[in-house]
Amino acid sequence: MVLVTVLGLSFNASAQVPNVDSLEKTILESVRKGLEKGKVSNSYFDTSKFFKGKSPVDLDRLFKEIDKDVRIAESKGDIDKAEDGYHDLSKLDSMRGNYKGAYENYKLYTLYRDSLQKKETEKRELQQEFEKKQAIAKVEQEKKDANAKRVKNLQYFTIAGLLVLLLVIILIALIQWKNNKQRKKTNTLLQSEKEKAESALTELKTTQTQLIQSEKMASLGELTAGIAHEIQNPLNFVNNFSDVNKELIEELMEERHKEQGTRDQKIEHEILRNLKENEEKINHHGRRADAIVKGMLQHSRSSSGQKELTDINALTDEYLRLAYHGLRAKDKSFNAKFITDFDNNVDKINIMPQEIGRVILNLINNAFYAVSEKQKQLNGGFEPTVSVGTKKIAGKVMITVADNGGGIPQKVLDKIFQPFFTTKPTGQGTGLGLSLSYDIIKAHGGEIKVETKEGEGSEFMIQLPIV
């Protein structure tokens, strides 16, 4: 018994051929299942059409129809259909007992199957290659996209950086412009302030010059008053002795007109002797007035800037008396005691007498002012005293002016030599006296100091080199 398999069905070849309806039903069922699995060849459809005549199965005719379909499939290059056809032909040859044909058709089937598998393999390989190339292309594209993105980002960053740089440059330019504008404004303001300051300085210098001149004129006024008072004494003596001499001459003339016997020789000699003494006194006081006038003229002249040998004792004594009489001329009620202590060992020193005279006069005037103010405050029971002296110490001459006035407060002691500083009421001092005195003494290479005790008095000390 030979078992033949066709269309997925097994039957005995020597047995009776099955009924067509049963075979058709079986084939249709097989086709349906094949369709569900998606693995049925087109020849099955052709075979199913062949059985529609419901005649007994003609395997030869079925073989021919399938062979015809295979040739058509081969001509069209339909490998899948040819593979299925040779597979069916191999099965039909087995059913017909043509095993050699079945073997040949089976070889063709395997050939087409291998070719199809190879084709599928190549297709897969091509697909894999394609997919690989696609992946590579994708990677390359991604790289290109990434590079493009980087380039784009770089461009964006570059543009952004340039914009930021431009904004910074604009901001710096604006700041610079604003600073330049502010600088110009500041420079203009500074120039204006400078001009104002220069104008104020010029005005201050002018005012200072005027005040210095005013101070000098005030000193000169005080000096002139003292001189006027001093010169008044010798002039009074001159006038008085002139009047006395006039009377004596009249008496002498009367005696001379008397008769010879009545004239008194003793009276005549007495009158002549008195006339001579009076003339000597007139001459003395005249010379004294001349010296005072010369001193006044010398003081009133501008300093030549030339130093000359000067008797410092005589200079100090002269300005002491002139200062005292000057104050007396302004205030008749003023009266003070002054004491002198001059060192006879002091030789003449090389100074500018007009300048040192101004310093001495200023210090003595301040001393008299201090004791006068204290006298007014105490209203009695106080004897105003000013002491002036000179002394030779270690190659230097010291001039001292002391008073028993109210002293200088400690809080202003450091300011007394500053320009325009004064403790006197407004209108009574410019504050330049001590400042000028300080400058004059320094210009002579000397030094000026002060010792004071509030309520008890002050002492100014001037040291000048003996050169």
C-alpha cells in the first residue's frame, strides 16, 4: 500500500478514488485553513476550479494544469508561485506513482525554495544594509544636524555676544559721554569756583593790605599822639623860658635906663645870669624837641629793608614813653605805672629799627590796653603796671614787656599770632598787630614767646641775635 499525501491530505493510492464532492469539500476546507494561515499557493485555487465539474479526479489533467501554471509562473519570474507549483507537482507524481518525476519536481521545488531563501536572505541583508546605511545616514544626518545646530547656536551665541558687546560698547560710550559731560560741567564749575576763589583771594589780599596799612596808620596815629604829647613838654619849656627871658630883658633895660648912681649892678648880673640859664634850658628843650621830631620822621618813613646798628635800650625806652603818652592823649583819664629795667651790657645790635620799633610799640600798647581794661573792671583798688626791660643772654638780646592785666585765656593762646585774630572788641583792633610782630621777629632770625596766667597778667619775650 502506498500512502500518498496531496493538498495536506493522506490516502491510499491503491484504494478507490474518493468522491469528488468529498474531495472538493476537503480541498476547500484545506484552502480555507491555508488562507487563514496565509500559506496557500495559487495552484490550489486553480485546482479547486478544476473540481467544479464534479467528475472523478483526473490526476494527469490536474498535473497538466498545475504544470501549466508553473510554466507561466516561471515565465513571469514568480518564484513563490513556481516553488509552490513544483511542490504540488511532486505530490501529484507521488500519487500517480511517478516517483522519479516526483523526485525531479521536488528538486526543482527545493531549488526554488533555496533560491527564494537566498533571495530572502539577500533581501534581508540588503534590508539590513539599507537599514544600516539608513542608520549611518541618520547618524550622519544627526551629526550634520548637531553640527548645524552647533554652528547655528554658535552663530546665535556669536550674534548674542556681538549684541552684548555692542550694548556694552554703547553703554560704555554713554557712560563716557555722561562722564565727559559731567567732567566738563565739573570743570566749568571748578573754573567758576576758581575764578571766584581767585577774586576772593585778590579781594582778601587787598583787604589784608588795607588792614595792614590801617594797622600801621593806627600805630602811627598812636605814635604821633605820643610824639605830640612828648614834644609839647619841651615846647612848653621853650615858650615859658622865652616869656621869662622877655620879662628879664625888660627888667634889664629898665635898670640900664636908670641914672648912673641908681643902677644896681648885682641885679643886672643876676638878670644876665638868669637869661643865660634860661637860654641853656631853651637850647636843651629845643634839642629835645628836635630829637623827638627826628624820631617821628624816622618812624613815619617806610622801612628801607636795611639793617643798622641800633641802641636797643634807647629804642625801647623811646617807644615806651611814646606809647604811654599816645594813650594818655586819647584817654585823659588813663594813668599807669611803667617800670624800666635796661641791661647796660647790651651793645648795639644790627636790626631794622623801624620794624623792631613797631613790634615794641605794639606789645607795649597791648600791655597798656590790658591793664586799662582791668582797671575799668575793678573800678579802683588796682594799680596798672607795665614793665619793660632788656637783657643780654648767651649771645642774644631779650626784650620783655610784662603787665599785670587780665592775662590771655588758654583756649585762645594758640591763636594770638594768627592773622586777623583779636580779643579786642569790634572796631578796636584788626588782629594783625601780633601777626605782623611775629613775622618781623622771624625775619630778623629771632623768636617771640608769651607766658600768661589768666587774671594775673602776661609777659611777652623777644629774642634777637647780636649779629
